[in-house]
Amino acid sequence: MNEFEAINQELLRLIDEWEPILSRLPEDVLKERRNRQNRTVKQILGHMIDSASNNTHRIIHLQYQASPLSFPDYANLGNNDRWIAIQNYQDEDWNNMIQLWKYSNLILSMLSGMCPRISWITSG
């Protein structure tokens, strides 16, 4: 197994490990506990869903666009907080969010395994 395959396998392992942990979190932890960016657990998972979606788009674009690619700088333009606010993850159904996180990352894993290795080498 090469390094790339090992990373992909680790992603799949983490999905399997974290799905039941996330499912067991109590409501007060989901909505009240905050990190140093003042985000709740629900907002953090929502951000991770956004990241999986954005990375899926990046992988697809790598397959047909000339290098170097240019993507929006979500983190430094303040868009992370906008995306979280607009999508209102705080009030979304937690079980739906877990499943969206899980399947967004499974799709990301599937795509990364299907793409020719040369795309990753020449684009990064």
C-alpha cells in the first residue's frame, strides 16, 4: 500500500470510529460547548461537511483543468463563518448532519481513489 492509499484508509477508519461517537453526544454538548473560535460542536461538524464538499470539487477540477488551479480562499476571507451562519447548522437535525458528514467523506474517499495518481502529482 502506498502513502496515498494509506491516507485514504485512515480516512475510512476515522469515519467508522467517529460516527458512533458523534451519535452519542448529548444535546447540551452539541449546542453549548464551544471552541476558541466560538463554534459549537454542530457548527464544527457543519464546517467539516463544507470542507468535504469543497475538496470533492477540487478533486474533480484537478482531473480536467490546467495547473495551477485557483480556488477561493474561504478561511482568510471570512467565508467559513458566513457559510456556517447561512446554513444554520446550529438548528439542523444532528443525525442528518452525521450522515451528511459520513457520506460526504465517503464520496471524497471514493473519488480520491479513482483519480489518476498523475493528477495529484502534477497539480500540487
